[in-house]
Amino acid sequence: MPVAPPTGRSLSPARTFVAALITGLLLPGFAAVARAEPKPTVKQLKKELAELQKESDKLIADYYSSRIDQQKAEKAEKSAREKLAAAQEVYDRESVALRAMAVAQYTGGAPNEVTMMTGAQDPSALLGRMALTRHLVTLQDARLGGYARVRDDHQRAKGEAAARAEELARTVDELEERKARAEKTIERIKDRIDQLYTAPGVRRPDGTWVPQLPEGADNVTPRMRLVKMLIEQRFDVPYGIGCYRAVQDGGEHPLGRACDFMLSRGGAMPTGEELKRGDEIAEWAIKNARRLGIMYIIYRQRIWHVRTGGWRTMSDRGGTTANHYDHPHISVY
């Protein structure tokens, strides 16, 4: 519809046409903007994140189950190989014995059964020797036959294990790829959730923030409380988070503007996995520093300041905790 002219003024036909044309061109666009999908809320993203984490947990469970099946197949093949080695010893020993008997019969000129039965020797003694010889041959044949069965069982187990191992290897590779994709998607959603939060308070033109006063029972500022909450939601901090303390040491803890995210207990040096978690927390804080009002980070005897944007080594303070090896320290403006 045409744009209504201002009160008390009329538009020329040409201007009316132009106004109608502009209205016809722009209003559909405005309507499309109005109909655009709204940005997802934190609640929606968290729901999507929970579903992805559930899928990721299942992938991890399937991965370990397949790994166990693969180990069972390898164990069965190893057992069959050990049985084959034992049977091979028996086979070699009995083969040697049979060859020795054959050589003795051939070189010693021992009479055959017909000769023994028709000769002048004592028939009962001859029959005893014949029975003993047949018993030994039968026993050795049985042992050699047992080797053949073990050998065939090993070949069958080896073939089955190889086929199963190949199948499981494909399954494990596929699960690893799917798990990696799921973890990347989870990280992207976590990043999107982080982006929905901005630091409370006033930011100066130079990028710094107007300091806030602590509040609440925990005696921390709203800005520090937000950083603490986001880290708690994103990372596992099993040994606690220490923020406010009354000791006036010249830092931000007494001002409610600093928190320590503990990686171990009692001043113990963290494990490699715990140190890695500390690195991840520090990297996250650096990535979000300007948006969340983070001023500096101390970790592993180094300090990173938002003004310089780089790590600088600190002097040795004499201990694991004093040198911040067991926790990243984060201070906000």
C-alpha cells in the first residue's frame, strides 16, 4: 500500500508512485526480517548440548566395547598359537621316534610278521614284540593325529581372529571418527553458549572495565561470578574453586575479583591430565578475555595479561601452589 503523506502536505503523482514503489520493494524485505528465526537461547543450546553429550557418551561406550571384543579376539588367537607351539613339540618328538624306528627296522634287518610267525623263534615272544610295536605305533599315530587337530584348530582360530580383528578395527576407526565429530560439535555449541554472555558493568573506550564492588555471600563481583560460572559449566574442577579471601596480599582476591581453579589437593603436583585441564581453562580464559572483562591469568609460573596478549615467565616463589602449578588464577577488572 502507498506511504501516507505527512499531515497537511500532499504528494505529486510522481512522488506518490515512487513512494509506492519503495514501499512495495522494501516492506517484503522487512517482513522477511521480521519472520527470521530468532537466535537460540541458552536454554535451547544447553538442551542441544545435553543431547549431543548423550550421543557422545554412547559412542564412547561402543568404542570401549569394541576395543574389549578386539582384545578378546587377539587373546583367543594367542591361546591357539601357544597350543600349536606345544603340539609342535610333541609332533617333532614323535616324528623323530617314528623315523628312528623305521631306520632300526630297515638297517637291523628285523623280520616281518610272516617270517616271525613261520620261523623257529618262540611264537609267544614274537607276538609280544609285535603287540608292543603296534602299540607304540598306534600311540605315536594318536599323538601325531592330535597335533593335526591342534594345527587345524589354530588355523581356524587364526583365520577367525584375523577376520574379527579386521572388522573390529574398522568399527573402532569409525567410532573414533564419529566421536571426534561429536566432540567438535559439542565444543562449538559450548562456544555459542559462551558468546551469549557478556561481562556486566561499564567498559571504557580503551577496552578496560570500570571496577565493580563485591556482593553476595561469596564476596565476589558480578563479573568474576560470571567467569566462575562459565568455567564450572564447561570444565571439571574436582578440587574446588577459591575466590574471596580476607588476607590483604595486594592482589584481587580480597577485592572479589580473582578465583583459583584447583587441579590437585594439598599442594601436590598435578598429573599430566590435570595439567592439561589447566591449560584448557587458561586457553578458554584467553579466548574470552576481552568480552568477559578478564584482566590477567597466572598459570605454571607464567602470567598472561590482556594488554600484552602474551605469556611472561614469573620469578620462582618457592612452591607448587605459590608458582601456580596446581591451579590457574584468573583476575577480572
